[in-house]
Amino acid sequence: YYTQDEVRELVSYAAVRGIDIVPEFDVPGHSYAETQCYPWLSCNDDGRDPICVGKETSLEFCRNVYKEIFDLFPYEYVEIGGDEVNRSAWKTCPRCQQRIKDLELKDEAELQSWFTCTMEKYFNANGKKLIGWDEILEGGVSKSATINWWRGDHTDVVQRSTNGGNEVILCPTTFCYFDYDQDNNTLKALYTGDIVPTDLTEKQLQLIKGMQGNIWGERIPTEAQMQYMVFPRALALAEKAWTPGNQQQWDDFLPRLLKHVDRLQVIGIAQRPLKE
């Protein structure tokens, strides 16, 4: 956890370096820490994930936490999460089922969509824009939300998002999960792979917000291991994000990459060797 003063220090540190820190507070799923601390947030007051979205107190809790986040992070975007939500508890929860009935929703997916849109209105009222993982498309989402495409096997996500007018951040597991294992082909596969889907129109391409490298720390115990997983493939992703596709040539990139590898070595970055 971070204290508010520690967050302010991080924000200041990032600002000097031209970096925005986009905070993510996951709801309604990935909420086990919240429901364990405050069991009344869960459907049966049993401390299980996810948050019960049939309770007004749950919505109030989320708004209060987000208001604190809004005040600490002076940026345009805030991430709501919305991924990997196990909605089974909602199926037997009287409050959630009553919410579905009252709002004339079709199912629990639409219940999550209602929750996401409700939170987004609160974001917008506080001058923030919402980002969510691609599951927030299930049940429908407003056009103003930005989608994180992460499920590499769900290749229709970018089509559906951009057809609906939503901006998309590209971070598919296929290439962009830096906590995934590497081999000697990983770097080249990333650089030469189609992170941007090839079936998009010019209008759809204008809704591509950018690319993102993801690294989750559950199985990364040290800073050195984190660096080993990130570098040098972060350099390949950076060039793909900023270079037109027709100018991306592996044979041209590799000699320039070697110079950066040397620089990383000099400053003590524990990068993965190009061949090992």
C-alpha cells in the first residue's frame, strides 16, 4: 500500500520525467482485498469476491475510493478494471437479482455493464475518463470508455470496440505481457508481429490509442528479475508504437538495438541477453 504522501511523491517524481501515472482500482472483480476487509461489500457478507453491485453501500464505497484517487492523481484517465469478474455470486444474490429486475436487464453481464456505466458517469462528473479491460464490452459499454485489449485470443475485440466508436489500447497477451516466459524468438516475434490488427479501416485506426507493455509482479520477487523480463523487449515495443508499420524492419532495428543494449548494460539494467 501507499500513503497519500507517498503517492504525491510518486506523482511529482513522474511529472519531472514527463510521465502520467494512470491509477487502477479494480471493481467489481479482483476485489478480494476489499471484501476481506469489509465483508459487507460482498453479496452474502461473507468476504468473497466480487463486490455486490446490488447494494447501494457498495456503490457508495466505490465512489468514495475513486474520489480519493481522483484527488491524488491529476490526470485525465483512471482505470476501473472490470476483467475476470466471477459473476456466479450475483446469480443467487437477492439484491443483485432485484437490481436486474428493476432495471430490466437481461443477465449478469448487463448488470456489470450497468455498474461500469454508472461509475463512468461519476468519473466524467469529476473530469476523468474511464479505461477498462476488454471484458467491459460484454453487456455493452458507452462510446466514451477506452478499452484495454488484453485477451490475445479474442481477436474481435478491436473490431468491436472501434466499430462502436471506442478508443483501444493494444496490449494483447500474444506479445505484450512482459511477465510471460521468454525464449530466443520472443523479441523478434514481438517486433515483427501484428499488434495492430491488419483488418482495420483508416477510421478504425484513428481510434487506436497506443500500445502498452504489461508486467504483473506476483511471480517477480526482485527488481533485477523485473528488469530481466522487461528489457530489451520494451525497446522493441516502443519502436513499434512510434514507427509506421511500413518502416518496421527487423534487420534495420537490430543494429540500433545493440547500441541501446550496451547503454542498458552500462547503467546496470539486468536485461535478458539476446541469446542465452
